[in-house]
Amino acid sequence: SDAKEGAAGTYKGSFGFHPLLAYLDRGAAPGEPLAGLLRPGNAPAGGSDDLIELVDLALAQLPTTDLSVLVRSDSAGASTQLAWHLRDQRVGFSLGMQIDAHLREAILAQPEPAWTPAVDPDGQIRAGAEVVELTGWIDLHTWPPGTRVICRREDAHPGAQLRFTDHDGHRFQVFVTDQADPDIAVLELR
């Protein structure tokens, strides 16, 4: 209801919140909550100021000795402001990207031999999934130096509702990263 303190109308026409949460992922263990922002329902998904505030709150929870951190986010986090802030903090990033028309064209322009099999956490080839690097195909002049663009395509699972952006029965996920790993399958898994 609109009586909830701090709630606001959402894009779905209801009242509520649009929280941002940060978790520490140590691999096999469940994620450990580090920080959260309870925002009104009309808060923008990719608001850079909120993302930066959340990252700073989360980083403050970590020990400062031997800090090796990679911040990961879904496509709402694909912000040059966030990437530059993380670079200034000496923190790595892998941020999902929205697939726009230009990115879609770059994906579809990749020849079949450019795609490399994706891998599972145990290092085995992941059936029906491949990765490709799109760095030279995308304008990255506003991103920190060394930023790369990686795309994963995978077969849609049986019964999946394909979107108009899907192509030949594949789903695509794209992210920008500053990680230098030359093995893009390992990089995509990370």
C-alpha cells in the first residue's frame, strides 16, 4: 500500500521498494550479505549514485589487508560511472550489459569459428554454450582502459519463451570487464 514508509509507485503499477543488495561470494558457500539500500519503488535500476553508494558500503565491510575484489552486477550495473569508481578504488569489475541494436549487430557478425566452448565450474565444456570477445566491435572510449566485452550464447532450455532479441534459438548475455585473463571461457565463468 502507499502507507509503507519510503515506498513509491513501481513501473508495474504497485507500491513498494526497489532494493539494491551486495553479497560476498566465496565460491561454494552461499553469498554473505554485505550491504543493502532500501530504495523507493520508483528508483532507477541503474542509478550510478546508488550503485556507487552500495559498493562503498559493501567494501567497507571487507578487511583492508590483501584486498582482491571483483564486483559483479547484472545489466543494471553497466555504468561507466560505476566502472570508473571501481577503477579508482582498485577494484575489478564484471558488469552485465543491456543488449542494444549495436551490440546485437556485433554479436550476429561473429563468424562461427570465433565462438569458444564455455566451461562449467569443474572445467568441463558446458553443453550448448559458447563465448566470444566483442571488444574490438564495441565503442569503449568512455570506459576505463583495458575494459573488454564478452558475450555468452547458450541454447534456450526446452519450453523457454524466446525474446525477439534471441537468434537461432540462442540466449545471449553480455558483460564488460577489466579482467585480463586471456581464457575467455574461464573469464566468463568467473
